[in-house]
Amino acid sequence: FGQRVVLMFPNNLGASVVRSEFSYGGENGLYELAVIRRTDSDEREWVITYDTPITNDVEGWLTPEGVLDLLAQIEALPARTPLDWQAYAAAREARLAMLLGHPE
């Protein structure tokens, strides 16, 4: 499949870093990074999150230096618990519904 490393930081966020023929930039030896968040107290349970100031998508075509820069940004974000993420997602959905003219 290629290479994959999952890193988790004390703030309950982390990164999945991939380089393969199927990843963005992998055919050129570059890396793809997804910001992830812990779903519970077990570090092995995580999901990709699209709700950070760093990115709202997967970042591709990254050099090793680009990966290290994003990892430092992820580690510096404020901590959120899984319950914080649920409340954040619910508030975001409510704001989106209001913007689209579909208040709940």
C-alpha cells in the first residue's frame, strides 16, 4: 500500500500521513496529510476531521518540511474532548441550516 504513519497529540488531535501511489502527490514521492481527532480515550480510535483552522480537507503534495509544518500547527491547536467535538459539530450544522434558510 505504501507508507502510513498516524500521530496523536495530547490535544486529542493528530495526523494521518500517507505516501502511496494512490495518495495526493505520492507518485512524485510527496505526502498526503489528514487532520484526525480522537473519538474516545483509546488513541487507536480516530476519524478525519474537517473542522480545524488548518484545513477543511486532506492536504496533498506535501514535502517532508510541509508535513512537519502542519504537524506543528496541529499540535499547537487547543485541546478538545470528543464531547467538545460533538457540540462543535452540532453548532456548525445549526449555523449551516440557518445560512441555507432551513432553520431547525
